[in-house]
Amino acid sequence: MGFMVDRKHRDFSEEDTKKIADTFAQFQAGTLESVKGFCAVADLDDIKQQDYILTPGRYVGIEEQQDDDELFEEKMQRLVDELVDDLSEMFPKSHELEDEIRKNLGAIGYEL
């Protein structure tokens, strides 16, 4: 859920916030059902079985991933091809930026 604002901060959309608020309301009403990968209802016995450790992953688990039926080798080749296309555009730009940085540093007396 949510999206990364920067490397350290995650923000939530209105839909995400509503889903969390609705889940909390269901919990308070006693109608919450566990959803693998999102929320879990645990009683004291469940918590005792986990040695009273409250790490969410012990209770929530991991959402099942749907298989996309694409063979691994074909998928890897497709992803590598996409990466090569992206990198072929990025490398020339990175060299331009590197040259510009060297030029600017040289202009203030710092040669690389």
C-alpha cells in the first residue's frame, strides 16, 4: 500500500487511508476477518503460540502472488531486453552529466 515519496518516506492515497480506517472500524465492531498479507485477527492463544512476539508478519503472512504463466527464461529475457533499451538511453546522458560536472568543478579550481 502507498507509494514512496522518497527513499525513506511512504505516503498513502485516499483509497489506502480509507481501507485502513475501514479495517480499524471492522476491528472495533468485532467483524474483522483476516486478509492474508494485510491484516489478521489473533486471539491470546495465537499470541502465546508465538511466544508473545507481536511482529505483524508472524500473524499476517504474505499475500499469495498470482502466477503470470510466463516461463522464467522468457520473462528474464524480456526484462533484460527492456533494461538494455533503458540503459542505452541513460548511459549517454550520464556521460554528458559527468562531463558537465568535471567542467563545473574545473571552473572553480577542482580538477578531476
